[in-house]
Amino acid sequence: MPLSQTETAVMDAIAAREAELIDRAVGWCAISSGSRNLQGLKTQCALLADALAGLPGEVSRIALPPTQEVGADGALRDQPHTDALRLVVRPEAPIQVALTGHYDTVYPEGTRFLAVRRREDGALQGPGVADMKGGISVMLGALEAFERAPEAERLGYTVLLSPDEEIGSPASAPLLAELGAGAHLGMTYEPALADGGLAAARKGSANWHAVVRGRAAHAGRDFASGRNALAAAARLAARLDSLNGLRDGVTLNVARIDGGGALNVVPDLAVVRFNARAPDAESARWIEAEVRAACAVAQEPDVALVLHGGFTRPPKPFNAAQAALFAAAQASAADLGQTLRWQPSGGVCEGNNLFAAGLPNIDTLGVRGGEIHSEREHAWPESFVERGQLSALILLRAARGEIDAPAIRAQMGRAA
């Protein structure tokens, strides 16, 4: 249907700020903010706090507790995290929306991939330009324009920006659960698919670390008294890999084995690190049971095994509530002259966590781009306005009740 006068004004306001939306993201990309780069994350956090302060409401920094990680020596160590940022606007409004994003990237401190450049085809190539510093700029641009509309008073929202999404949100997961429990719909700014489409159903994701301990011995003089932890770890890895293909949609990736040393020493320690993906809760329970069974078999005489980890992102099926929300987004996109499709994804994000808390959400509202998590990561500059306008129109129509957010949320309790 044709846009209203207010909608047109908001869309025009976003279009007029195209260069600003792009330049803001490009500036942020110059800051190295890998998930372990605490100083870079602190710098990025401060800039984002300043940007959020331009919106109404209260900005707060939330100190995140350290989380534990398994080192190559099998020991548990604390991993510190920088603050999460939260902006709360009109919490008393009858419609509440949760908007999330992350300001960490996959590029570690010391990476050579440090700046955005414009490719010959016009794409912007740089660290985090799609995933998701470009997405955060789009989110803020949509909110800044939305605040110009009189309908804004009918809708409240909470923005949560976290520093640990690329490592599974171990510290921010409780905040995501709390946020998801208190809103009617969610909007997350992972990059869109290459054609601007959305990720629909998402698999769940689990990360495990199996610490295998044996007994060291001289490989020549006393080989028989040794218990080779690395060999036991290799057998466990093979057993885990054999689970692939046994259940539809379930995959298990043995990603790394730490251990071993001098060639004349029977190794007494190894750490097997692996990831599993499951399309639904029943499949997740199946793979958890199979992993435990494989680890039990791996515990030979005088070889001990301790398993750490599990599912950090629950499955996100495409249920009736999701279908209703996506249809509403598709209709809004059509009114903007955009074609919006969706398809399932094996990837995971904060949208999985929000869904597990009962919140229907669209989690690929960020810029159009591609080849994320590589030095070829890129975003298309024209998509900053496209995606900002789509988000703003969804917010306007939710505020007016044309997108019935409470009714969509209510379907979560009835749909599988």
C-alpha cells in the first residue's frame, strides 16, 4: 500500500543521511575490536555509548562477568569481557521492541585487515563493515528517524549491544534472555543474505572441549607404562566424526586437537574441541546423548576425560509466530519497492537466544554484504538506506498496530 505522509518523511530523512550512516560505520571499522581485544573493545564501546546518547532514554554500561575457557593445558581460566551497552526508551509504552547487535568482530588484535576500502565494483570491503558495525549504524539510523514521527510515543524499545557474540555470547546470554522475555518482537542486525533476504529457521549450536589425560612415559625405555592421551583423543575425534549422517540436519565438526610434544615422550594430555549443529530441540538432545556416549567409550583404563561445554545457541525453528512477523516485514518491504525473501540457515546469532526466551524476531536486518569472517568481508553502500528504511517502517507500523506485535508474540505459546 502507498506510504503515509509520516512514513514518507521518515524514509526521506534516512535517505538524506546516507553518507553519514556509511561514514559512521567506516569509522568504527578502523577500530580493531576482536572478541579478545579488550582495549579495542573498550574504545569501540565508548564511541557507541556516545552514538546511543543521541537517542532519548537512558544509556547504561553493564559490567559482564568473566567466563571460563579451557586452555591448551586443560586448565580452566577466566576470560574477561568489556561492558555491554543498554539503551531503554519509553519502557512504559504498550508496545515494546528489543533491538540487539554486537560490537566485537572475528578479527584478532594484530590483524592486517584494518581499514575499509571501496572495491572496483563499488562494494565496501573491511573488517566488520557487514558483521556488524554496518548493521549497528543502520539500526541507529532507523531509530533516529523513527523518533521524528508522532507515532513514536506509542512504542518503547531497548537496545542491547554486546562484546561477545562472535564467541557465543557466553557473558551476555543472561541479558539476552531477560530482554527477550520482556518484549513483543525482536530486531537484530546481522548482515542480510547476499540478495537482501532474511535467515528464517536457524539451527542450534553447541561447543564442547574434551580434556583427555593419560600418563607420560619415555617412548623408548618405558613405552608400556605410558597412556597416550593424544591417541585416545584421536580415537574420540574419529568416533565423534562418525556421528555425521546418522540424523537428518545434525552435523558435528571436530575443529581442533591440542596436545603432544617431544617425539620421545608419550603424551599425557590432549584437548579435543568440536562443534555440533541441530535443527530442533529433539535433535539437540540426541546429539548431546551421543557425545556423552562417545566420551564414555573414550575413557580407557588410566585415561580420564572431562567434558566442558554444550549448547550456547538453542535451535530457532520457523514457527507460526515467526511466519507472521516475516510476512509483515515482507509486506513493508514491498511498499518500499524491495523484494524480501527468506531461507533457513545453519548459522547462529543472538536471534537464537531471543527466540529461546519466547521472543519472535528477525535477526538479519543489517546491511547486504557477504564473505563475512574473511578478509573479503564486504557490504553494499546502497543497502544502508534500504535496510534503515525497512527497519523504520516496521517500527512505525508496529507503533500504529498495523503490525500487531502482541498478537504475534502470543503465537509463540501455541506454535511448535
